[in-house]
Amino acid sequence: MRLSRAEYKDIVRATEQLRPTRQCMKILKDRFPNHSQSTLLSIFSLEYQKRTKRTISRHHAADVVESHYQRYLNEAKARPAAPVLLEMANEVDLSPALMGRLILDRFLQDVSGEMHSKAVLNSMLKEPSLIPDQVLANNIYQCTINDCCYGPLVDCIKHAIGQEHEVLLRDKLKERNLSFLDENKLRTMGYDKTPDIILEVPIAVEGHIVHWIESKASFGDDYSHRTYLNEQFWSYWNRFGPGLVIYWYGFIGELDCQRDRGILLKDCFPTDIVTLCHTSHQQSPEKEDND
Amino acid sequence: ILRCKRGNRFVSFLLNFLREQSSPALAHGTPAKTPNRPRPAAQTGGLSERRACRSAGSATTSRSSSRVQLFSPSSSVSPGAESDAAGQLSGVSAFSSPSFSTTWNPASRPSGSDRRHGQRVSLGDFMTSPPDMQPSPFQSQKSRKKNMALGAQGRGGRGSQHSDEMGFWDTGSKKPGRGGGHSRSREQLSPPSTLNFNNLEDFPPVGSSPISISKPSRRINPTPVSAERPRSKPKTCFTSTPFTKLSSPPMGAEVLDGSMRVGSPLSLQEERELLKREKSKRAQQPAASSPCLSSLEPCTPPKTGVLGGAKVTPELQTLCPERSKVTFTPELDLLAELYCACISENLVPNIFLELFFVMQLLTSMSPPSNDAEEQESFSTTNSVHNCVYFAVTVLENQFQLVAHLDKGALRLLAENERVASFSPALRDLLIQAQGKSSAKLSPSVSTFIHSVPFQPDTDNRSNFGNDKAFHTFKKQRDVFYEALREWEDLHNEPGWNFDASLGGRIRGMMNQLTSAGNHSHFARLFLKQLVQMCKGPRMSGAPGEPPDADLLEMLGADGLGRLKRLEERLIQPHGIVGPCPPPSFPGHQEFFRDFIQTASCCQLNQHLQDSLCQQLLQLDEVSILSPSASIKEEDEDGDMEQQDEKQRFSSVLLLARLLAKFLGFISFLPYQTSERPSREIQEASVALVPVLDVCAVLDNSVRRRRTILTVPWLVEFLSMLDFVGPLLLCYRTLFMCRRLQLRRCADVCYLNKLLLVSVLGWLFHDCIPLVDQQLLYFCCPFLSEFRKLLAAFVSGSTAKSGGIIRKITPTSAELKDTPIANRSQQKLQGELEQAFFHNQPPSLRRTVEFVAERVGSNSVKHMKATLVSELMDRGEKILRDKLKSLNFNTSKLNESICALLCDAGLEALERKPELEKCFFCCAVLIRREWKIRFDRVMKALGSPDSVNVSGAEVDPIAQDRPVGPKKKPGSERAMICPPGCDHSAALPSDVLIEMKELLSIAVGPRTEAELPAGSQIKALLHRARDTLACRKVRRRRRRNCNVFFF
């Protein structure tokens, strides 16, 4: 969905006070019934990540961690069945999954000294039943499962969505009988930068030549688009010429301003495709073979 | 006789003589006398380009002076040079003088940003410039009178001229100087008994002083060229230099020795004073440059309006040259004959300069009427009548040369009333020639800019020594393009500075390249990008201005190109630079030049240099036309192969010229200095061998008779020379070659010769033809100067009657969805094809062309042998039957049978769907075969109608489009789904999201209402099972899902 900057800003404003929980997502959905849930979630998620980047450091200070941990210990003791950690996270406006991580990290320090590995931590986040403390395990699980922006589950879903859209893109290309090389193929050929798709024969989308296609299963906002431009899209242009970016969950319409310089934005697989065809050219009988 | 050494001296004397004689006439405000005028917009651009080709702060005085020096003879003589004293003063305008014998005055050169500013002269500038800055030719007539008086007192006194601000534009103001100069000139002309050509004081080299006597030319060199000039006599010296001696083609080293001398012996103090005044003048008028320009542009639309007829002096109108008033006719005829012989034999330094001079004569405006002093002298060409007579005679004689000018110039010449009245025959010839001329002035502008494609063969990891080098280069490529994009966006902004904006990044990049040892990779990228962006002829048309998207959509790239040209015409009306502009780096070339300068990386430069050199030598070996083909070169519609060959040649030539220019730039870069190097340094550098063995290349080329390719690029290479350059052996060799070349040209086709002559002419004070007119004009854009000069004349002489000068054909902008849809589809197809091949190695194109050609020709052969041959037999039977029975109109019969056969053929094809695409081809084939058959039958029957009956013959130049190799649709690995799977299972992410939702409810916190029913859970589990079973939707990373199922 192509949003105007104004529409986008409305949504962003509405997310400002929200917490990354399913309850909050419902509020957002009710507020913007005309936008798809995935678009809303994607925008919220991007905004929430920005918010987290701004504030995370203050939660990482040793004394803050300690005070969170002590508070958790106290409250969990008092109310072992209550979602203590989740409430705490929402109260201090920290992502529940990140709060869970923080507390688990601190907990492991007590259990196994300084020496616990990141891998152990991560596996416990993915699999809370591995956590030796039952109450903590429940709390951690509540945090990761309720967080819609962070956590192993969200990572997993995001990854799946990305994959699905790449598959979708490939299917659409096959449907149109367009020949292409995908990322894996390109990598084996030794390309230094690899868009999701390189068309072996370029096409024209809405009158613009397209050599490559990048699929983005997220919303294209200013920040992420700028980052992608610098790290990916221009690099693709520099190597393969003009191309197409599909933001499956929509983008800010105003960002689609580089069409003439070779970067075209769409929010779905394009329909206006012109392929190199030969019917319009006739064979000249002049070049007759005489040998 | 003319060719012997004495002959050379004679030639120079002749040229000087002509200029001297005609200077009075030329000095008088011919509106066409544009070359004298400073042309700030375009010109400044050129200048600073030129300057910019040197290191930022350095002056190019060196080159300009050396260029001048060598050729100063002819050039310095040219009237324009003398006439515009003040113009030269500015340093900027100096280049505009046709003499090109200008001193480049570094101090007065505009800074980069100024220049950009200056270039952006808009129409509005013309309109708003203060009236007093817009003297029209008519005004100048007026002021001339005024100044004549002034001049009487102030004769030769620079002061008076300088004090008159307008004097600079006002041709009339030069008069005073000329008057005085004249007498002086005579003194000067009789050389001192102890004539020493090597004495710089006696012969200030730079054309600063031409004979000209007639007007003081103020060459100013703010930095003293040499501290002591014992014999310098400022007042005379700077106005007049004995030109004759130097003018003899500088074959000897003596002349070269003196070559470095620039500027006149004007006292430094005075020079500073002048500069200061000039500077303040400019400061007061920020847009001064444009008004100046416009002042001499009677043709800019607003101007015509403003001037009205009010200021036209009666004088002007009465001064129509008349054939009957020509005096000294026999002398003039003789002169013209001699002069033409010099041109034909190419004894003049630059034939186009001479042609330009002749045109100036033709368009000169007013005679020095009633100037007693002038009249007294034996002046063959100093009346406008005589000037025009002489010019027309020369043009008649040199018609072969003239006929090769572009259409516009020819039209203007043919329409010139003077030509018509002096020689109707010439006019008729010109009108005829117009039809044949194919030279175009502005080639189409390509707006399509590509990056250099990544080719795994040369660019992947295996081409790098280690991972670090590979990844560094990955980043460098992106930094490079980032800089390029930024430059495109911003370089025209006022105040933008290349070094300040990009210098840091570029130097950082160089450091990284050095540490990774990646220079060769980068050099390759750099050069490929350079070729891609700059190879096309003047692709640069509008550097860095990405076309407006809407406009582009409305007009298409084609229309946009036209629009650009229109814009150019309006913005830089008739900027006449004269036929010898300084070398420049137009368009994107500027970026590459600045990049090299800013990077200032010796390793990179070495890699670039080596690569350029190698590529050039390879290009130089490219096989060109077989001798037989080249003879037919004038035959415009030579067969296809010949056209292809021509195209190939011109592409090789353009590429070689571009590469050579950059090779020259890089090679001579280390020696660029603003000051003339000390003698020791000079001597040392002369001993060095330049990167390219010019002599050997040239020698080889002459032997193999390939100078047509070699010389033009050598010229580009050498045009980048430094101070010491002209002292190098190679430079002199090429100079010799020029002579040599032209002598053996007899057997080369005329246009080839013309190109060589003109590039050489350009270099040595101073263009190329396998060459058609178009290529000639691409390589020698300065040839368009003739047209401009003539147009300026027309505008000047018709402005009074409100004549419209510019023929601008209105282009209508159609909205995008209008009927152009079809055309744009075609355009799009073209772009797609281009885009496809762009990212493929060149071998693919060759293969595709080969396959397409074979398939095409075999199909045709097949079709001919089967279907067509059958049809022909049928047709012949019908024909014979009809002919037997009745006395038919054979031509009608022919057509009807042909139509019948075509129909039958097409019908047959319809039954074979695989041949669907051959309809058109088949029709053509049938027609052609039928014509042959028909003719044969008729001939056999002895009918006179056999020939040419079938005028309907179509010879389509249909190009066969290669049928790209069809790629089998991506055959991915087989997907094994359970039997009967319709791949309609839910997407994993959907299932995951649902599960997460469910789990989060299960884990709590939750409300009672949220609790799912058992059936819901069951349904979800079913969906999960289906999703897991269907391989198509599930694909990879199944393990990620495990997290849900602990």
C-alpha cells in the first residue's frame, strides 16, 4: 500500500504511546481499519525499533539492570503466578522480550558466574523450559510470546515472511515466463552484491527499464529506505543498472522519486510489464544466404 | 614555388597583407564581427574548462601561449585579434578573438563557480541588462563617430580607450588606435636591419602584436613574463609585432624557442591598473558577461525589440556593397587566385581560419568611408565593396570546400544578398549543395546513462588476490558512483566545489585502493565509465542535468534533445568562438578530469595511463575500410556494409579521441605549471620520452596509410601539452606530418582530407573524415562557427526591418497518453534491447547477431525455394495466359498478379502458425521475386515494358532483430508434495502468527473472552500439518519453526 507522508505520519503518531503487545496492536487496528494489519504492524515495528534504539542504553546500565532484577525477584516471590516481568516491561516501556533477555542474563550470572555463553542465553530464550527456575521460565516465556516486535519468535516470523515473499516473487516471475537468476545463484557466481533477482533479459515496468528486483517484506519508511538505498539499491544500480524494489507492505509514496535515475518502487508485483519482444520486427529478405 | 621555404614566407606575408588591408573594413562594426567580441557565456566556459584541465591553481598560459606561438603567424594577423583590445584585456575574452593568439591571463580567469554562474546566462539576462551595456551594431556605428574624434586626439593612447568602457565592445572605439597604429605599422613592417627572429623583444611571439598596428591589442599578462625587457617599447610593442617573420611555418627550432613568450611588454604597472579597472567594472555588473554578449547579439529576440530601428544610422543602410564600386579588380582577382592557391595547397596554417576570415570579409559591414588616411593607402580590400568582391571570388574558387559546410551555413550563404548580387552563379551552386549536405550541428543527446555492468568473469572474487581486496573494491565502486551522482546533482549549483565536496571521499578511497592494491581494477572501472558516458559525440550536451521526468515523458528522448538544442540556441545565441576554441572537457568529461586531479594518486594515474595507452594502440590497429570502399566514401547511400563500416569507423575514432585526450591530460599533468619552467627543467624534460611514442605511431600510420584514424587522436593527445610540449620532438614531427599529409592527400577522399586538415589546423594554432559530414562536425564542433557568423550577419542586417533571425520550428508537447503511445513503445523496445545487451559481455551480441542472421537468411532461402518458387510459377502461368489473350496494360497486369500472389502467399502462411511472423518478410520476398520473374518473362517476350514496371517494389530496410536465446523457465528443484496437494496450504508465517497469538493467550495474561475453542485449536493444528506437508509453501528453514513445538 502506497501511503502519503501525511497518512504515514498519522499512523506513526498513533503508535507513539503503544506497547508491543497484541492488545496494543488491536488498538491500532481499530484506529486504522482501512490499512492492512501487516502494514500497520510493520510501521509500528519500525517505529518501535527506533524508540528502542533511542532508549535501550539506559536500560543496559548496570545499576538499572540490577534494580530491575531485584524488583523482579521481589515481585515474583510475592506473586509467583502473575506476569510480573511483562508488567514491568510495559511499565518502563521496554520491549518485553528485551526485558526478559536482560533479566535472564542477570539470572545466569548468578547461576553460572560470568561465564555463560550467548548461545546458552539464546537457546533459553527460544526454549524457556531450559531455564532452571520455573517461575522465571514462565515469565520469560510470557515476555517473548507477547512481544510483537522483538524476540526469537518475531525473528522467526520475519524471516519466514521474507522468504515467502521471495518465493512469491519467483512464482510471479515464472508465471510471466521471465528468466532470472536468484540470489543463491548469483552468490555462487561470485557477485559481490546480490539483489534477490537479476533478470536475465530486462523488462520495462511502467516504462522504466528493470534489470533487478529486490523484495522487501516490510514497510518502506524514510529511515529504512535511505539505509537500503545506500547499502543495497544504489550498489545494485552501480552494477546492474536500473531496477525495481517491491515493498510488499507498502511505502511512503513520496520516496518513489528516483524512477528516472533507475530505482522504481512498487508495493506489489507489477502488472504493467513490457518485455523485449520480436513480433514488431520483421525479417528482411535482403540478407539472403548465398553460400 | 609556394611550397619552398621562401614560398612559406610569401604565404605568411600574403596572409598578413590581406588582413592588414581589410582590417579597416572589418573593424567597422560588422554585426558579424563576432569573433572579436568576448563571448562570456560559452566562452568563459571553454576557458575555464581549459584552465581547469590544469591543476586547480595553475594557469594554462603555457599551452595557450605555445599553441599560439606556433601559429601565431596567421592567427595573430586576423583582424579580430587586433580590433578588440579591451576584449583581450579581460583575459577571458581573449580567446574569442579569431586569432586565438591569446594570452591566457590566469588572474582574470573566473573561478570555477563564477564560470558556472556565467554560463547560466538566461534569456532574462539579456532583457534586463542595462541599456548602455547593449550597444547594437547600430549603436556602435554611432559611437564610432564619436570615438573617431576622440581617437584623433588620443591616437594610440590606450588610456582613452580604456577609459571608455564601451570601447571594449564598441568596434568603433578602436578606431583611434588604428589611426595611430597605422603609421606605426609601417615603421614596424620594415624590419630592423639586425633582424633576429629569436629575439623575443623584437618578436614578441604571441600574436599579441600583429601587424596590426591598426589597433592596439592589449595583451595583459599580470605576472611579468620576464623581469628585464631592455628593449621593450611598451607603446609600440604591445600593439604591433612584426608578424611576418614568425609567420613562416615554424619548422625550425629557432621559432620554437621563442614560443614560450607570452604577453606584450606592457608595463606591469599599467597592466595592473588595467586589470583593476576591468575588475571593478565587472564587479559593478554582476551579469556583465551576459550584457556584453547580448550587446553584440542583435539577434536575441528581446534585443531586436529594444533596438527598434531608432539607432540605425543612415550610413549603414547606404553602405550596401555594390559590384560596380569595386576598384582594383584585376589586383583583387590576382590576390584571390594566389590566396586560393594557398588554401588549396594547404599552405595556410588553418584552412578554416582562412575560410572564417573570408566570411568575415563577406559580412563586413561598413567601409572606413571618408577616412582620408585610409583611403590614401593602397588598399585593395579596404572598402566593403572590395572586401565582398574578394570574398565572393574566393568562395567561388573554393567551392569544393565550402560545399562541405553544414546545411545551415550553406543556406545562410545562399541567402546572403551580397553573394546573390556579386555572383548569382555561386548562389545557385550553394542552393544545390544544400541538398547534399548531411552535416548536422547538434547530434542527438543521449539521456540514457548506464553504470558499468558487473561481469563475474572479470569482477568476482577469483579476480582478486584476497578477500580484503575484493571487499575493498566492492566499497570503492559504490563510493565512485556516489560521487558521480552527487556531481551530477550538484555541480551546477553556485558555490559547489569539486574538491571541497568530494575531495575527502576520493582521497580516502585512493588510500584504501593503495592499501588493497586495487588500482588496476579501479582504473578499469573508471575508464569504462568514462567511455560509457563521454564517448558519444557531445553526449555531454547537457552535463549532469537529468532530464525532467515529465518533459521526458511528454516529448520522448528525441523531443527532449531538440528541446535542449532550442534552449542552447536561446541561451547562447550566437556565441561565436571563432574556428579555434581551446581544448575543453565538456559534459561528464569534466567529472573525470576533476576526479583525476582531486585523487592526485600517482598509482592510479600510472594504471590509467598504461591502460589508455594500450587501448589506444589497439584501437589504432583496428582494421578500417578496405581501400576500395574508402574511395566510394562520398556515395552517401553506399550499401549497407559500407554504412556499417563507416559507423564502426566513426565509433572507433570517437573513442580513440576521447581516450587520447585523457591520456594526454594525465601524461602532461605533472608538468602543468602556471609559470614557464626554468631552462634546466625544460631541457631536462625535453630529453624525456613521452609515454606514447608519437613519432613511431605516426610513422607507422603514414606508412600504412591510416592517418585518417591516427592523426585525429594524436591531435587530441597533443592538445593537452604543457609548456615544454611544443619543444618535444613528437610535436614537431606531427607538425611536419601536417605538411606531408596534405601533400599526399590527393589520393585520399576529400572529406578524409578535410578532417585531417581541420584537426591539424586546430591543434596548430588551431579537425576528421571515413568520415562523413556528421562525424566531421562531431569532431570539429567549431565548424559551426561559420553558420553562426553568417547568421549573425543576417540578424544584423535584418534586425532593422524587424527581421526574425532564428528559425525555430515549434515543437508541440503532446501529453503522454496521446498517439505517441506507439512510438514510445518502439522506443521502449529499443531501450530494452540496449539494456539487455548492456549487461552482457560483448560476445553475446556478436553471437546473437550471428545466429539471427543465419536463421534469417536460411528461412528466406527456404521460403524462396518452396513457397515462393511455387507462387512464381503460378504467376508466370497467369501472366503468359493473359498476355496471350489480350493486349493488357502490362503494368496493371503486373500489379494485379503481384497482389494476387501476395495474397496467396499470406494465405499459405496462415496455415502454418509457426511462420506467422514471416508475413511481412514473405510479402517483400514475393514482390521482389515477382519483379525478377516478370522482367524475365517480358524480356523473353520482347516487350519494352519489362523494366521498371514494378515500381511498387519495396526494399524494406527492416533490421532483423535478434531473437534472444530463450531461456528455459527457471527450472528449480523438483518439489515433492503429497499426491493431490494443490499448494493451497496456509503460509508458514500466517500459521506462525496464529500460533504465537494462541500461545500468548495460553501463557497469559488474558481475558476469558480470548480463550479459544477446542475446534479452533484443532483447525490450527490441521493447517500447520498441511503447511508442513506442502513443500512448495514451506521451503527452507523448517527448523526455525521448531521453537513453537517444544
